[in-house]
Amino acid sequence: MPARPDLGAGRCVTLDAMASKDTWRAAYEAAAPADATFETMSGVPLEPLYGPDDPSDGVGFPGQYPYTRGPYASMYRSKLWTMRMFAGFGTPADTNARFKDLLAAGGTGLSTAFDLPTLMGRDSDDPLAEGEVGKCGVAVDTLADMHDLFADIDLGAVTTSMTINSPAAVIFAMYVATAEDHGVERARLGGTLQNDILKEYQAQKEFVFPPRPSMRLVRDTMTFCAAEMPRWHPISISGYHIREAGSTAAQELAFTLANGFAYVELAQQAGLPVDAFAPRLSFFFNAHIDFFEEIAKYRAARRIWARWLRDRYGATDERSMTLRFHTQTAGVSLTAQQPEVNVARTAIEALAGVLGGTQSLHTNSMDEALALPTEKAARIALRTQQVIAHETGVTNVADPLGGSWFVEELTDEMERRATEIFEHLDRIGGGSILEGVHAGIDDGWFQAEIADSAYELERKVQSGRRVVVGVNAFTEGNDDASMEILRITAEQEQTQIKRLGAVKADRDSDAVARALDEVRRVADDAEANLMPTLIDAVRTMATEGEVMAALADVFGTYTETPVI
């Protein structure tokens, strides 16, 4: 091995620090492949980690508290991130074919996009769904659709992410029932349910019920998974949509982690010890175009989460303190003008996610400012990840930018700005982040903060202070012929509606009615867990819209007070 640069020259190496270095080395050697060679293209051997033997308390080693440099000792030397490409359009059969294409192209996990009616808890034959069925994702109305969506895919062998929130418990019930119908017991299922309802009120606006009843559903999925599904992540606490709505990187970091703390307090109120559920909490961040700021954001996120889980919430299990996250490149950074340039944007953003230590990554397709991605565009987006993983060499060393004066200062600044927000929420919540988040939603504070940030960025773009290639500068080529895009047809919508009609005609209507009555009864019992009842209901072929309507009979619906 070559001599490493002595970044700690002149500093005293303590016994505790040496023990930490020894602990890291032992964990690395236990995980990394013993016979692998890691070197540059020119044949220069590479160490798995660079830095001082006695790093500061806020940096440490990969796989060790506070995890600034990564959640695992060996990082990508032993296991690459999951290449989880987001897919969903048209009918379940259409998306099933795309899933199989992505897996065949080297994708290593599935991520499901649902259409707007499904996200809003409405069936495809609802009058308010007209014209939207299958447009922004796949339509799922009944258990039969979930069977079609995952037909001939071994749910025990792949991990699945489902991007859905207000109806998350209902869709999750369909997924569990589908797996069991295919002979895969629920304890074997691995994947993630987004299920992050707080950010819906703050940013994405796909809510149905008021915040507190919605949090009841989150609580029930968390306790259900803690008891019966040890490999499943019941929440993906999502900053992605907060950033897409216009927040800054620091706001995305702070709002996301604050929501995470709120879910921790929710589960603790339900009687769950923190170490019984926290290891299965996961996060979902945006990878925007400001390269170094994004890397600093991820490093700060791990450090903040570790400190709060240990010091405030009493976690003792290292897995509870270890923040793991999925990353998606920034949809809002894509341009309809010169869409091929989006390939470059996505590559830079994906590289930031990797250098920041992501566990899972979706790369947006170049045509997504125009429509859902074509098969070709989605394949190029996946190939972008594969080039980063296998050609650039960035996976050879953990946290390769750690120790950069710039990156370390940005990491500290991200934490400072996030701390100011946590202090505000703690204050308005009377010492509870959960109550602070509720208060911030109720009085429009989150919405106003995001709106102000979005407005300020737009002013910079409009004035030319922030250059967006092809939009306010370098516009030559904007008139080139448009590319071929994916179009969802009216025939596909009618196919889905006919499928729903056939399921309704073939089911036992009395059994459906009894199941929905049971949903209402259990929903009315605040201490009961709704998940078993929801699984029973969807097995009768009760539709998503029917189950959501039954819940609304008890929970009511929510209308936001606009922030101007």
C-alpha cells in the first residue's frame, strides 16, 4: 500500500482514536472482498479510506458514529448502491413490462410510480379521475391490479419501493396480500413504503385526511412492520418533494429530519422502544445541481440523525443511529429546452449522490420535462449510474471528498442552518418536534418558507443572476426538432376502467360491504391497528377508493388554508 498523506500531522493520537481506527479497520476487512484489487487506471493502488488517525468528533470513520463519512465501513467496495429506477405508467400490465425491461438491463430494485387518482385515493372510474388515469404513473384500483403489476416477478427476490402517501396503508395491504398469494410470506418481503404524510402538507399536497388521523395510519404501518415485517421500511422520510417544491438545500435537510424526529416521537407514543423501529426508518433526498452543497447535505444529515437519535431519543442500537437514504436526481432541474443536455445534469447530480454516500439511486431521464420517460431514455438514465459505478473509480474510496476544507465547512454550515430550524420547531411545539411540525403545518409556516425560497430562486433565474443553460442563456438549438416522447392514450385509460368494472362485477358485493363496515369500526377505535383489517378488505376486492371513502367516514377530509 502507498503511504497515505498525513492529514493529522502534529496532532496527538489518542488511545480512543486508535481504537476507533482499529474498529473501523476490522469492520472493513470483515466486509470487503479479500481478493479484489482497487487502483487507478494507471495502476496506482488505493487505500479504502484517507484521512487522519484521530479525526474530529464530527467526522469519524465510515460505519462509526456519527457516520459523517458513510453508514458502512467498506462502503461501495463491498456493495454498490441499489440502482432503483422509478417506473410506472398506463395499466399495471404496461408497467409490469417496463419493470422486466429495467431488471433485464441491470436494475437491482423496483420503484413504483402511481398515477394521480391512485395517489389521491380515487378509483379509475371516479369522475374526478377522467383524463388522469395512467398519466403520471400506474393505475392501481384493486388487488387484481397489484397481481398484474408484479406478475412473474419474484417478490421474495427483489426489493420494491412504492411512492405513495395518503393511501399508503391501503396500497401496502394490496402488496402484502399479493405476495402471500404468490407464496411469499410477509416476513420475507423487502422494500420501502414512502408513507411520509407530513411532507404532503408541507410540499406535495397529495393529502386526503387531516394530519392527525393520517399520522394514525403511519403509526399503524410502523407497528405492523415492527411486529411482522423485519425487512420492510415502513416510511421513507422524504425531502425530495420539499426540494422540488422550491426549498433550499438546508431547508430540505432540516424539514426532512424534523419530520423524521416527529415519526420517532409518534412511534414512542405508541409504546414502541426506539430501537424496535428506528433501524427500519429510511430517507429520500434530492440530488440537485449544486454539486458540493448536495454532498455536504448528505454528510450533515447522517451526523445530525446520529446525534439526535442517541442523545435525544435514547437509541443504543447503532442501526437506529445510522441514517440510510435513497437519492433521486432533481426533476425540477430538467429543462424542456435542449432536453439532451439533461443527461449531463443527471450525471452530475447522480455523482453527487454517490460521493455523498447514498444507498439507493434513481437517475431521471432526459425527456421527463416533457413526459414520462421512454424506454430508451430510461435505459440511458440507468446506464449513467452504471458508468459512475464501473468506470469512474469513485467507488474505490469511502467519502473521497472528506477532509476537503470546502466540503467540511459546507457540512458544518448545513448543520448550523438545520439546527436553527429544529430550535424553532422545538419552541413552537413546547419541547416536542412532533407537535412543532403539526403547529408548523397548521399555521402555514412550512408552506410559507418553501414559497419564499422558490420565489427567490425564480427571481434569480428571471434576472439572469442564475444561469440555466437553454433557458436564460445559451439558447442556440432550442428550435431543434422535438424528441419522441411516451404518450398515454385514452384507450389505455378505458382498458383500466373496463378491468375495474370486470372485477366489481365478479366479486362478492356482500363480502365487500361487510369488510368496509369493519374498516369503519376499527378506524373508530384509536388504539386498534388498521393494517390486518385493510388486508382483509382488499382481499374481498374492495377498491382503493372504497376503502379510502370508508376511512374518510371516520377521519374526515382535509382542506388546506392557502399561504399567499
